[in-house]
Amino acid sequence: MSRIRHVRRSRSATAGVAATAAILLAAALSPGAGAADRPTRAAAIENGARALADHAASLGLTAAQDTEVRDVVIDQDGTQHVRYDRTYRQLPALGGDFVIHLAPDGTYRGANRATRAPLSLTGITPALSAPKAADRAANALRATHLGETLKRLTAKPELVVDALHGSPKLAWRTNAVALDSQGNPVARTVLTDARTGAQIDAWDTLESATGDGRSLYGGTVPLSTTSTGSAYELKDPTRGNTYTGDAANNVDLCLLGTLCLTRAPATVFTDADNHWGDGTTTDRASAAVDAQYGTDVTWDYFRDVHGRNGIAGDGKGSYNRVHYGTRYNNAFWDDTCFCMTYGDGDGTQMGPLVSLDVAGHEMSHGVTSKTAALTYSGESGGLNEATSDIFGTLVEFHANNAKDAGDWLIGEKIVRSGFGRSALRYMDKPSKDGVSVDCWSSSAADLDVHYNSGIGNHFAYLLAEGSGPKTINGVAHNSPTCDGSTVTGIGRAALGAIWYRALTVYMTSSTDYAGARTATLNAARDLYGAGSAEHDAVAAAWSAVNVG
């Protein structure tokens, strides 16, 4: 089965809902506080630097380590949350990330750390050479594609400190990429012990003027474009110059930054009259309309509901490539180019993968990478995927498009009769796809991240909609609980607010499902108060999927 994936290892509800979420956030975090009272990002970083100096010992910081700010969140009441990446003797420290929390006056309140293991090594000279690490990663990629001849296989190791898997150790992080038998890209990241040569972990790395367009899935939609004088470009100056280009069915080996050998060009779509596509696959611009529209709605969702200015929070737009590869049943977000890429599907299992929830899913990977950076394996990888399914679904509701009404199915617009079911994933009962799990167990971490993500998806549905049968926009849903309990939903706006705050303030790269329970409870407490109906509902929904 093909899967929506994320390149790092491969973004409706009504306007009223968005407004409600914004009001709830302001009321919960800043009764009476004005924007002028809030510290700036620069002030928060300066306060964070003082806190690092004063609390270096409790944070496990030593002279051999350095830190870099990844993200800053400032609450309406001035409370600050500064997120850091860490290096050890100039080597990236996987699992060294942490978030410090500061009061409105800048005083230190505490921290969330991905790991508390002391970050110290006896040396940073590897016993295993880089070429041997590359060979091991190449073999690991071949092993996942048995029976296929991989072409143009390249692997490049990077020396890191692994603090995610037990005691910190020197390791090679190797990104291996190749082309499969159909000429489409495949990739795998392999983490290898740099002293013993043992494989520590591995994961897939194939982790979007005013005109209008006739889309494949969403009907006729509005588009903000750029006039060149004689024509129009499918580039949106109101959303960071996000644009969509035609990959002309080419592929590339530029999925992992340092392995950039070739990148399939993405020629920006142009049009003479600012009316794009004809709603069919015959016109190549139709898929571009869907991709650009998905980007617009995802940008608007994070801006309107969560106050986030673009995927990275910096106001800069991403770009889309459509018509990528040959019969390519996939779509992916790539951090290295800050771009979305969409295949056309094989026409039997899938059509072009440019549906609204797929766009929301993939671009939300970009939000995750700029915030918690959940490691893409085990339970944290499942949470990474669940985060994208949750926000992709909320983007679809936020669009409020009658042609693609919101529901809790993922990819229902792109699947074809040959796929064997009506959607890629079902958030009300994830196991309906035959491979995902509804409930947490001790073996969840051993599952593919697209399958153990069902635990987070099931939690999210229960928290928003509650248990039992329910019809939403004409689609029948029915969500049982794992413990036989009855859960009362608190609505999609509250789910989105809680999950976003948990992701951006409390989760770290190593967060697992137990950690997600704690993070969302903390978020619900911040937003609605300890002991509130929302706080209690979070606890009940996690218990209902066996996360206690």
C-alpha cells in the first residue's frame, strides 16, 4: 500500500470556529494583556541566554556543548518558551534538544528536555570509517527493496552524537537515496554505532492579482497570483510568494540536502487570463490549482487559528512541484527545499495526490520540523505522522469547501476503486485500513510510523468528536474506545488549540505517547485550566486508547 510520506526521513471549520479558537487562546493566556506588553522575540532569546547561563548544570550543559535557538513561542501574557538544539564538540546531538520556559519578566520556570542522560563522550574519533557506514546504509536501503535493482544509489554519512537511544554514543547518521525500478526516488536514514558498527535505528526519509482555478477535487477556487505584465504566474504574493511549478514528470536525488545531485526543475505555471485549469487531468494546470489552493488554505489555517505566520513562522512561502515522477503514488514534504512534491498516482490505486487533506498533512510536517522535530521512528515517528493527519484534517474543515467537506478520513478524494478501500486512513477507527492500530500497546514502537500513528489519530478523533456513531458532513463515523469507556468530545477548535500548544511548547524530538499525554494535559491546563472539562477530556481520551 502506498503511503503519504514526509521527506526528512520520506498543510473547514467555519470562520466562526477559527475566531472561537483565537478568542479562547487570548482569554486563557492573557486576560487583559495587550500586545504592547509582550516581550519581543529578541528579548525572549536574551532572557533564554541568561537562563542557560544560570541553569547550565541542571540542563546538563557543559563547556563542550553549544546551543542554537530553533523556535520561540511567546504567550499573550508574556510567558516565553525558547526551544534549542544542542551540539557536543560541534557534532549535532540527536535528542539534545530542549525547551526552556520563562515567566513574563524573563525569570526561569523550568524546561522540557528530550533526554536527561549526561551528554559526554570519551572521544569523537570513530572506529568505523565513513565509507563503511555508507556501505551499511546502502545495504539497509537495498534490504527494504528486495527484488528491485536500485539505480544511482548514493549514501553520505554525518558524524553525530546519539542521545536518543540509551546512553549517548558516537554515531554515523547516513542518508541513502536511489531511484527504484520505475525511476522514482527512495530513501532511508540509517543510524550506525560509530564504534561497533551496529545499526542503532533506521527509517524511511520520504517524509504545497486574484484569479480562479478549476481544481480536480475542490471545484472552482480563488487564487492570488502575480502579474508579469503580459501574463500571470501561479505565485501568491499575499502568502510569502508561495508558488507552484511543473516538474514535467522528472525526478531528483535532491531529497536530503547534502546529497543534492540533480533537482527536477519546477517551472512556474503561467496563464494568459488568470483562469487556471479545466478541472480534469488533461489540463496539467488543474493539479497545480489543487496544490496552490491546498497551500493557501493550510497557510490560512495556521495563521487564522494559531497565529502562525507561514509554515516556519517567518512569513516565507514554500513552493509546490506537481506532476513528479512516473505513476508516482506519493506526495512528500522536503525540509531541504522547503517544498511540497506531488505525484500523479498510477490511475488505478490513486489519482493525483493533490487533495486538500494531503496538502495539509504534508505541509504540517514542515511545522513539526520547525518546532518539536519529532524523530521519525518509533512512537515519536507515529506522533509526527499523527500530527500531520490531525492538522491536515483540521485544514480540510477550515476550508469549508462544499466540494471537499471536512471529515476524519485521509486521502478519500485521491483513492480509486483499485485501492480496495475508500481512504488512506480512518481517524475514527484507524484499524479499518487493515494495518493501523487503534490502541497503544508495548509493541507500538515496533510498527511503521504510518501504522502506530493510529493511536494519536484515534485520540484526536475521540477528543474532538467523542465515542460512538456520528455522521459528519454526510460521512458515517463510529469510534469505539479501547477500554469500553464513553468519551464526550470537546470540539475541533479545542483539539487544534491543545495539540498545537503541546507541539510547539512541550513536545521534543523524543516525545512518545506517554509524553504526548503529559504535553497535551499541560497544554489543556494552560488554555482552559486544571480540572476544566477540556483538561479532563484530554485525560479521558488518552485512557480510551490505552495511554495512561
